[in-house]
Amino acid sequence: MRGINQFLVHLDVERRLSSHTVAAYAHDLAMLGEWAAGRQRDPMHLDRAEVDQFLRDIMGGGRSPRSVARLVSCLRSYYRFLVRRGHRDASPMDDVRPPRAIRSLPRVLSMGEVEALLAAPDVSTPRGLRDRAMIELLYATGLRVSELVAVHPSDINLAEGLLTTLGKGRKERLVPVGDEAARWLSAYAERGRPALLGPRSSPRLFVNARGGTAMTRVGFWKALKTYARPLGFAGRLSPHVLRHSFATHLLEHGADLRAIQMMLGHADLSTTQIYTHVQDARLRTLYDRSHPRP
């Protein structure tokens, strides 16, 4: 597994990919290693026919086209790395194409649902004030939940309405923060966070009531579900749905697609263009519902 370990170190140290991405690559390559070991082969030296058989076996096990497409991308990067490092003369993945995945449109909340969610926390309590500030910030900026829970107090400039965050690949970007979100962040910083921390300290902006530890991705997801359940849309809600809602609502109100790309931290504009399809689908629904001869 020497080649796999070298590749994972390369992803982490040289390409500086996120821990979640590196873990996903490690999981996919562990499957490859297990498959190769069952045939007494080193995954570093598999040929094209063997790689094809591995992919067929994975697909036969019920993996979705999207999952297999990610696996193909992982293997392509892995074998290209081996070629660059002189471990192979050529990659067995050069002309392998992933199965076509059907891309579903992202789930989006309506403006009314967002407003109801924002009003759900009890802001008379430190915990509720924290949750209101987190939901406001997430909807105002479109941050990924991992970026949200990693925010430090020094990352936010309320006077200028800007937030600095590190996205995928540890790339830094500036994101505007609206006045309403800034108001709730200020209230949380003044009254909520000191009460949650007590005599303790924390480098993170958002902290738990117990021990003053940093808020986690899972903890925030659970809080969202708690607030959404009485509103009737807990099954459709996740932190990423708020990110999708942020982008879709901006586009519906005339924001430039390139600006949305920058705020979301997408490396490729084609990733952001999925929101134009959401907008088209909504227009079609409105047309079907309203036109006298749909």
C-alpha cells in the first residue's frame, strides 16, 4: 500500500485538500487495495483489464453512478500520481469514462420557510441567540457548514460587513455579511457567547453551553432539525439546503452568477450554474400553475 499512502500524503500536504476529501479518497483506495489483495495483486501495478473488472464489481454491488463516477475520478488521480512519481510508465485509467450520473436539482426553501426558521430560536436564551446568529450567518453568506463552525471572532468585520473564510483547498475568500445577520452576530457576541463560555475561552465564535467547546457540524445539524420539525419541513432541511437557498434566492433577485460563484467558493462556474436550472424549474412550475392554457 506504499503508493496509496504516498498519494494520500500528497493530497493532504501538497494539494492541501480538506480532511473530508482526503478521507473520501482513502475510503475509495482502501476498496481498491482490498480487491487487489484478494487477487494477490499490488494496486500500484493493476492493468487496464483488472481496473475494468474492479469497477464492474463495484457497480454490480449496487453503488450509484454518482458514487462510481467519484471512484473513477479518484483512480484517475491516483494512477496519474504514480506515473509522475515514476512508479508506472502509463496510467490504466487514461481512457476510462465514468458512468453518467443523473444530477438532481438541489433542495431549496421558500422565502417564507427561511423566515419561519430564522424566527424559531428563543433569542431570550444564550443558546437560542447563538442558533439565531448561526442560521442568519449561514443564510446571509452561503457558507458550508464546516466553514460556519470554524469561524473565529477575528474572521468577521462587522463594521465593513465582511467575513473571511477558508474554503476547499484551504483557499481564502471574502464574503459579504448583510446588516440583519451582522445585528444578530453582534447580539450573540455581546450577550450569548459570554454566557455560554463563562470563565472559559475558545478560539471559535460559536460554542456549546456544556464546557464551552466549539460547535460541531453535527451539533448544528441537530439544532436545525429541532427548529424545523414543528414547522413541517425537517425532512427537507440540512445546512447545505440553506446554502442552496442562499444562492437560489440571490439569483432570483438579480445577482450575477459569477458573483455567486465567488461567494460560494466554487472553483468552476459550471458548478454554480446548477442554480439556473433551479430557477428554470421554478419558472416552469409557476407557468403551469398560473397560465390558463398550460
